[in-house]
Amino acid sequence: MPVIEVNGVVKRYRDVTAVDEVSLRVQPGQIYALLGLNGAGKTTLIRMLLGMIAPTRGSVHVLGAAVSAGDRSAWARVGYLVEAPAAYPELTVRENLELVRRLRRLPGVTANVTGVADVIDQLALTPYADRRARTLSLGNLQRLALAKALIHIPDLLILDEPVNGLDPAGVVEIRTLLAGLAHQHGTTVLLSSHLLAEVARLATRIGILHHGRLRAEHHADQLDRQRHRHLHLTTRDDTAADHALRAHGYHPHPADGGGLQLTDEHALTRPDQVATVLVHADVPPTRLVTVEEDLETYFLRIVGADHA
């Protein structure tokens, strides 16, 4: 049974459609990344998953139970971070977490519950444990918010832009932490982000949301196959090279910035044969390289039809 099941969900605010006919499934132990530009509808969808707002149409199930606005029945098994990190500013890091522990009615430490000291250590907050929250940097406030989401070792973790404000080392730490929760504890993770290159290192499945619609879904290991590739070459006589390649069944095109490009599969898999054709035609390549679309370019291509 999916941990998250979203069926035809629509959310409208008067004339604005924030989420438009979205359906998705998140399986147990999966790290699902919801990717989109700011304003794509990621936070709205997450708020519906948590029962903070009701969909205009469609249904949402979390951990096997239907979700409705104001229903908190599944929250005991869910950890979440939505939008900006929040904390009581005059309380210390330790006091904020102790308060969450009491509100969740958790014991101090058991085999299934992380103690306050443990989660402080887990999120690298030990040097700041006795500092008031108002004195923390944005990155450490984000760590505190993640600690609050993790303190009860949830079955499902829902995180909205979890690496906001973190330095590169902090991003790596959070990535390692989330991967460990999924692989060692079976925790299911749904996170939103606008950073494809980062989530590609972590997620097992990626959904691209744009203007409220789910534009594409891929398993992370399929991303490479979705990215465009071409063979770029230059010679001392590109016109003669074009004629020689066409005579051997290739389909060259002028490349931006000069030279020729080939997208033929046999050219991409055997560029040495392309070079051989050109050498025999007395127009040897002065440059021959396989160019692969980077992740950011792929992302912008997917949303590009509507991105201005």
C-alpha cells in the first residue's frame, strides 16, 4: 500500500489554480522529491497532505487514511517541516526540543524514540544546544526545525525545502541523514525542492511540478536517459564534413557557435566511426566531443513551455 496516495487533486483560490489535477504515489521507504520553481504549487500540495488545507477536488491518503482539513489523526506518525522554520525565540534549542517531546507525549528515551540529546547530536546542534533560538543563524534554525520533525522517528517525513539556508557541508549532512533514515529505518520521505542537482543525489523518485501540474515523473536512475545528448564536432571545412557524413547515413546539423552536431544514436555510441569517416574524407575533426545536457538545463526544458 502506498504511504502517500494523491488522486486528481485540485486546489483553487478564486481565479488561481495552485494545484491542477495532480496524482502521485509514494511507496514505503521511498525518497520522493517534488521538484519545481517557486510558485509551482509544491507547498500547497504539502499542506493538503498534512490536512492544513482542503483540496477543491480530489482525494489524499496518507499512511492508509483519508486526509481532511483539520484532521490530525496521522500526525503522530508523521514528521514535517513546512515553509519557514519556526521556534520559540526566547527558548534554547534544548528547551524547544524538550517542549516538542512533551507535546508529543514522548518518553525521555526508548528503543523507538530519539531522546532530545540524541537528536541534537544527530543534527549537529550540540554547540548551540543552550543558545536561544532567536540567536541562531537561518541554517541552524533549519536544523532545529528538522530536529523537531525527527524527534519521534516518524514513519513518514514531509519536508518543504529542507536545505534552505544550509551551507554546502550542512546540505551534505542532511542528505546523508535522510538517506540513512530511509535505508536503515524504512522511513518514507517526501521533500520539495527547486534544486534538481541536489535531489538527484538523494531521491529514488522525482516528480516535476510546474504551474500546479505534474509535468514528469522519473526514477532517479532514469534521469540520465532523459537528458539530451549530442556529438559536437568541428573541422577545417564543415561543408565538406557535412557532405561526407550524410553520404554515410548520418544527419548532421549546424551547431550553435559553429561546427556540426549529431544526435544519431550510432554516432553517439561510436564517435570513433564518425572520426574515421571524416579522416577518410580528408576533413579530420579538429574537435570531437559528446555534450550532455546538465540537470538544470533538463529541468528548464521540461518546464520551458510555460516558463517565461
